[in-house]
Amino acid sequence: MPEISFPFEKNGGEGGRQAVSQVDWQKMATMWGGDRVAYRITATSPDSATLPFYARVLPNTRTLEVSAGEAWVGGFYYKLEGTKQFTIGSNFDKAKDRRDVVVIRVDHSRGSANMEIRQSQPSSNPVPPQPIREVGQQWEMVIGEIFVPRDNAAPQLFNRAPFDTPTRVSFPWWAADSTRFLPQGTFALDLDSDARHVQEEIYKGRDGVATARTLGKSWTYEPELVNAASLPKGLQCRGRWRWVGPNLCWFTVDFDNSSNTDIKAKDGALSFTVPHNMNGVLGQAFTGFMLNDGYRAGMPNYASITGMTWGGNRGKVVRMTYPSPKYLSDGLDYLTTFPSQSSIVISGMYETNAFNE
């Protein structure tokens, strides 16, 4: 079976080639990065008129005007040095609209990249044409979508250009602190090379720096059973957690009261702690259950547990409630007794307070 490789300083005897054809170049270059406009958006709210390839439909016309810009398309570089104008095709259909796209097209038969409008057909449910991506033939990147209404009404333009993004980087440790020095829009990996913390993905956005997700195994923590009059020696408190999104934490807690002592609340509800401070702007709720096979302490053998936290609570404590054992109409009561030889499991996701709201 023949083997081919390129580019080398000179032709080799085992399939290595010095010359690189136009198609060879495209095959290599499309692996270096995706199609994108050669511009990074870092401002919180950029002025659209200052962006590359800013486009508009001239007033009271069917003329589309596109401003200068540069882009990487299908492994080739494209540059528009001034403004370029197109005529948007008419749509005299009385019942159907149309959706066209503005593309930068690399055409191997022409040996060039050029901007064009790809016109679709009127339809009761119009769908814009998808970009062509055929190595060695044509390769397109969409920069705009044009809604062309029925009865030749005024067309509407929507920007669809993908822009360059900061390069993803990695750090051996302390990635969150290091990411503060990177451009807005950067993702960074904490590789935890000293195995003392956790493998994470960090994101720097307009709201600040936050962990985007935990990579690998979840972390363990020991949740506290709060507001108990006393804690017996047989109580086991176990928990796990991980980041599942920026400022969003998943957790699960498992309390096992294997002792022969009922745990009573001092006042109010028995509560537990989550691994990170809660957001506190709004209340949040969690679901769980209590297993009490022996019907101990006069409580059900299986009860639904709802964890509740109220607006303004920016700490870690979550109250536990359960359905009233007396009357269904009473709704939820505070959980004030954790029976002996029973267990409680509660899980959920919640918004933390990483951005100090």
C-alpha cells in the first residue's frame, strides 16, 4: 500500500514529497484552524460598524454593501481591501419568503477566493443554503444571512461571520490566577501537575474568571449536619462535587446514621452544607430521600426530602424539609428528626457566588 507524506526538503524514497499541490496545501491548512474572520472580539460591546466585513442594505435599495476585512477560509487567506456591493435578487412570490447567504468562496477551478451571494428558492419555510466544504473543489464560509421577504419587500441582513478566538492554553497549576492575565474569551486548562488540586477548565469572560468544569474524577468533601443538638459517633457524612459549568456546581451528600440514637434539631430544621457558597440572588432547591426501614422515631420508611435555600443566603447551609406526616394539606415541614439506623441522600446543581454578586 503506497504511503505519501509532505512537505520535505527533497523527495524521499518512501513516499516523501517535496512539492505541495494546491489541494495538498488545503488538506494541511484546514487542520491548523477553523474558518474565521481575522479579528478577535475582546470588547464587552463592540461597535458593529467597526468590525471587519460590516455589511448593510443601502436605504430604499436592494444593494448590499460589505466593508473591508480579512479571513481564513478553507486553508486560504482572503482579504477585501475596500467595500464591495452586491444586488440582492428580487422575490416576487406572493406567498413564500427566501433566505440567501453571503459567503467567501475558495474555488480551485478559478484559483482564487471571492465573496458572493448564494441565492436559495422561495419556500413556505425557507432554510438558508449550507456552506460547501469540498477539499480541492469549493470551500465556503458564511459571513451573512439575508432574509428576502415575499412580494419583493425590503430584505433584512443578519451577521453570521465567525471571529477569531484567543488560543486555548494550559498551566501546570494555579490556572485560575494565571488566567487573569489572558485576553477575554480565553479557555485555559489546569493540568494539576503536582496532583494536589483538581484538573479543571477555566474561562475568562466579561464577568471575570471562573472554573468552567471539572475534568476527570469528582472531588470528595465532608458535609456538615447543621443544627443538630448532638451528633452520635455512628454518623457518617460523605459528599462529592464537581464544576459542571461556570459558577455552576453539582453535588451529592449521603448521611448515614448507623447509631441507635435519633438525631434531633436544636431549633428549626436539620440542615447540611454544600461545598461552595451559594449565589444568594434567588432561592434554590434540591431533591433527595430518607430511608428509614424500621419506621423509627414514628416516621415513614421512605420519605422525600427537599433542600431549600432562600434569597439572600450566600453561605453554604441548606435546610431540609419533608412532607407533613399528619396532613397532606400541611405541605412541607422542617425535618427535625433524623432517625437511628436510617440514611439521607440529597443531590442537585446550584449557582455559586464566584462572581461576588
